[in-house]
Amino acid sequence: MRHEAAVTSLREPVEAKVPLVTTSLVVAEAHGLVVRRMGRYHALRLLDRVHAGRRLLVVYTNKNPETQAEAILRRYDDQDFSLTDAVSFALMRERGISEAFAFDRHFTTAGFSLVPSLPS
């Protein structure tokens, strides 16, 4: 169900050659998920595709966004944001990114728009 929504929503930015940004933490989470669900071979293929792509910028985090992320976690202490989420929020704010390609309502709670949008 979500796969079709993801493919449909991603088609337009890919065709328009819109640059996509993620963090090394998101790549690490995706790798772990693929290892558990599909195995090591497919997880390594994922890494190959991430690093071979020209439109996906992988931002490697350092102390600054992680410090900002910790402040976000403290500000939203009633939410169960992960550190990965909070680092993404910090980098998005730093880079002026307002839309997240995600199915995670945490992004809307933090003030971002989701692509594709989730039903209410």
C-alpha cells in the first residue's frame, strides 16, 4: 500500500531532477531494516544504490546537528521522536527544507509537510 504511494509521489521530483537529501543515520536505519527483512545481499545493494546515485545527497552528521537534535528532543519531550528523526529535523531547518518524503507523523508534529501526505 505505501510502496505504491511512495513510487507515485517520488516520480515527479525525480523526473524534475529535484535534489534529495538524507542523513547517514537514515541510511543506517534503512540498511538495518533491509538486513532484517530481506538479507545482507539486498542491504549491500541498497548501499551501492545510495552511493552511486547522483541526486541523493547523504549528509554525514557531526556534533552541531546532533547537539541541535538533542535540544529538539528536550523541547518535544512529550513525543517519542528518535535521535535519527531529530537530526533530520535539525538538518532540514538548517537547510531550509520544509517537506519530508516520509510516512512518519513525527515530521508533521515538528512542523514539516509530508510527501506523500497522510490521510487525516
